[in-house]
Amino acid sequence: MKYFVVFFFIVFSTVTFAQDQITSQKVTGYIYNDNTKSPLSGVNIININRVRGSRTDMSGYFEIDIHPNDTLHLSLLGFQSLRVKVTNDWIKNKIAKIYLTEKAIALEEVVIRPFNLTGYLEVDSKTIPINKNYQYSISGLNNGYEAGEYSPGAFGKVLGSIFNPADMLYNFFGKKATELKKLKEIKKDDTVRNLLESKFDRETLAVLLGIDKNEIPEILQRCNYSESFIQTANDLQIMDAISGCYEQYKVLKK
């Protein structure tokens, strides 16, 4: 009986692996401007289900690994993002034409307040405001904390974390554990990491994690990151911050 179970397990594993090899395929496509019908280069394509990425070339062409029924997220600055499901017809034909619609962007007036510079470096270096934020840790705790002009409540958060370090993370991460497990997969794909490094809008990161992008500041606040970091960091830095905080949460949960 024992040998039969082992044999069955080996056969089942082999069949499952073979099925994965068969169903994992590559599709290609061209992406165009819906208005001008011209090809769009630099469009970011991410397979949300497999956390794999690609980008269109000068002719709008791309290719990406997929499984049937995967969903692709397409984004380009100045265009409305689009989600496309990989259908059986697309897999059969291997190629598809996709059109993105331009956004109607109303530019707001920007007021630039100049510094009163004198031309003397020693004088001007003292008049330019510098907002400093520091990240520090407390012995016995793994968490890092930011303090500075943009995080005046950091000291109170640190004290609260000393007395009950799990509270600041459990309320959020406890509800989002399944989605946040994707963080390890996101880190594995260089294309996705490079994409996140160039983005500051949180849209792609939110899509990958399966959460609302308005929840991202809440996560970072619970992890004691300063308002300055939340506003200025790129999506890759945000992802690494959330990933580190999530790993700490899992340790505290145990």
C-alpha cells in the first residue's frame, strides 16, 4: 500500500507538471492609439495572475507568457489603462490588436515660488529649506521608524509599537494576507521591478496586489513611514517598504 501511494504521488506530480508545461503559453500583440491608429511604444503590459511583465517596442509589438483566462493590465502615461482577458481565440490566433484611448487631461495652474538667491553659495545654502527625515530602530524590535518634519506623530507611534507591536500591522495585513503574498512574485520579475521603479501613481502596484490604491498610504502609515516618503517614493520603493513590513507582520503574528 505504501509503495502504491508513493507511485500514485509521482504519477500525479508528473501529470500536473506536464499540464503546467502545456498550458503555459506565449501570446503576442500590437497596441495602437485609438484616435490616430499609430503604434504605441513603451506600453507596459503586466500579467496580473502570473506577475510577469512586458513592454511594446517601436512598432507597438509585445509578447508575454500566459495561461488561459489570465488578465493583462496595459498602461501608458497619457492613456487610459486597460485590462484585457486572454481568450481562447487569442491563444489560438497567437496575435491580437489592442487600442488605447488618450486621456483628456486638464492641466492645473502651477505657481512657482522662487528662492531669493544672492549668488553666494555660503549664503544661499542656508536659505534653501531642507526637509530631513530619519529612519531609526529600537533595540529588540525589527521595525524601522521615520521621524522628521513630515512625521510629527512618529514618536507616539513608536511608543505604541513597543507596548503592542502587532496592533499596528494586524488590523490591515490580517485582512490582506492572500493578496500580499504576491510581493515575493513581484520581486522575481525584472521587467515588473523596472516598471515600478519608473512609476509614482500607485496604480500598477495596486493592481498587482489586488487592493485599492487609496489603501496604500494606510499600509505605510501603519508601518510608520513618514508622509514625505509616502508622497515622494516611487512604486518600487513603496513595494519594498510594504514587503518588509509584511514580513515583520508574519513574524509578529507567530
